[in-house]
Amino acid sequence: MKAYLVLEKIGSVNNYVELRVKHQVFRENSFFNTTYTFTASNGIRLASISHPANSAGSEIIYLRGIMGEKDNIVFRVLLENFEKIKIAVKEYNINMNEVFANKESELVF
């Protein structure tokens, strides 16, 4: 499976996990179905708007977006959301692999 999105765990502080976007193929309107946002089955939303960030307690993880100079920002997420975020990233990658597998199969004559 190709990884279209990879988050890297940098460390932990109190009840938070510090993350950085290690790899992201698509951003902004090409991130997911031209909508900027992917919603996982567990409710976590991955969004590509401006730069990596997360508001405390929020289930929206902002990834690389229009502000390319901030691509390597380290951001914190609640420890209790960390496993859900890992699942959301996995679902995003599975979904993108299915999308591109379907597009490639459409090109076969």
C-alpha cells in the first residue's frame, strides 16, 4: 500500500503527543475529493488548509496546506486522541489507494 500521508511522533508532554507531518502527497483542494477534508469512520477529520495544527480537544487535524513555509511545524494532540488519529491516517491511505487503483483500472483498454 502506498502511503499518501505519514505523521511522525516526535515526543510526549504530559497528556499530549507531539507530531509532525513527515510525508503528504496532496494538499488543499487536491487533498481529498476536492474538499480539503477527509473524515474517518471514528469522526477524526484530516484537513489541508493552511499549516499543521490541532486545537486542544478538537477532532480536526490540520495538515500541510497553503502556508508551505510552515510544513514542518510540530503540533500537539491529546494523548486520548492519538490512537484515533493513527486509525484516521490509515483509513485515508487505504481510501487514496482505492481511488487511484480505480483510476488506473479505468485506463486499461
